Amino acid sequence: MLRPRVIPVLTLQGDGMVKTTRFSHPRYLGDPVNALRIFNTKEVDELIILDIEATSQDRRPNSDLIRGLAEECFMPITYGGGVASLSDAELVLRAGCEKVSANSALLRDPALVTKLADTFGSQSVVASMDVSRGRLGKYRVRDESGPRRLQNRDPVDWGRELAERGAGELLVTSVDRDGTAEGYDVELTSIISREVSVPVIACGGCGERGDIRDVLVSGAAAAGVGRMFLTRGPHFAALVSYLPPEEIDGLRF
């Protein structure tokens, strides 16, 4: 039986590692290379690394930075941030990452998903979406790169379209839960997981081991974890950690 997928998620601002709360107030946590070296010792199976400013600053992925991170990392990396074309994705994969993630660019050009899948294979393409509740309580997709961040897109419909166009996985982040340690939005994860044909990685809100089990039970194929594995205490003191193998094995259901 396969071990449950529990994936540390590192967010970068420039070449530094940060943690946000509801996508605001980034707090500097240090050099990501140091975090990777610690994760190497803790039997981590895979990592997600996201540059949260690349798209808004109209920057391409930084090949030197990505290559340096990949060289330090013993496990597969999914990298996202500034990926808006086939050449951007090729840069990421050639730099040493196993998978590439795109988000805002797909909202502008959904056909890019198919181009990426046809060129690199669906197994290498992670389509990412950020979701929050609108004023009427309905889930809506967010686009952090544009002036009108809340899009008139239903995340279930969008997730279904991304899967049909060739995405191998979906990375679904709850903006409302990001960095809060209040638990995943299991309702959001459940409704998307039921309706799409590809695995869903849930992200945003993990505060304790029980939250991981809850989101896996809700239908997520994997749990993305940021704050819990990167900080300690209410003031976000940097502390890199991971669950022991026996605790991850205990998440099976």
C-alpha cells in the first residue's frame, strides 16, 4: 500500500522563503536551501516550491535559482511561478524539476494546459488554482496577477476543464485558510475531488496532523503543508519539521 502523500510547500519571494496569511503579510523564514537540506534528512517524498511574486512582477522562472534548489534536493520538485509558456516550462524542467505548475497563465490561455501536456506529458503538468469565497458565500477562483482578483469562475467547472485539457494533477489552495492553521477547507476539497478525473493536492490551513487526515478523507490525493512544517508558534518562528514515517503511515484509512 502506498504511503499517503504529504507534501511540504515552500513559497518564495525573490530568493528568500516566506509564509503568508491569506496571501498577505509575507513573513521571511530564511534561505530555502537550508530548508531543503533538512527535508533531505526527513524522508520527504516530494516538494512543491512556488514563487509568489513572479507572475505579478512579470518575471520568468529564475533558472539559476531553480537549478540551485534542485541540486540540493534529493526528492522530486514541482515548481511554479511565472510559468506562462512552453519555453518557461521547459526552463523549469531542464533546471531539474520533475513537474511544472501554472496558474494565472491558464486563466488567460486555457489552451496552454494542452500544449504543456502534449509537449511534456500530463504527468509533468500541475494546474494550480487559488480559491476563496465571494460575498454571497460561493467559491470563486482567484487570480493574484490581475486587478480584479476574484474571477467569475466556479472552481469545480474550472478544475474539470483543466483536467479535460490535459492537466495531470490539480493544486487547489484555499486563500481563506492560507497560513491560518485552522484546518483545510475540506468542503472545497471534497466538491472538487468528486468532480474531476485527476488527483487533487489540497493546500491552505494545515495546523496539525489531524487536519491532514481530514483532507485526505475528504477526497484529496495529497495534502500540501506549509506553515506546520516551516514555523513554530504564533509568531512564525522558523523551524523546519516533518512527520515521522510511522505517523504518515498512520494516516491511511
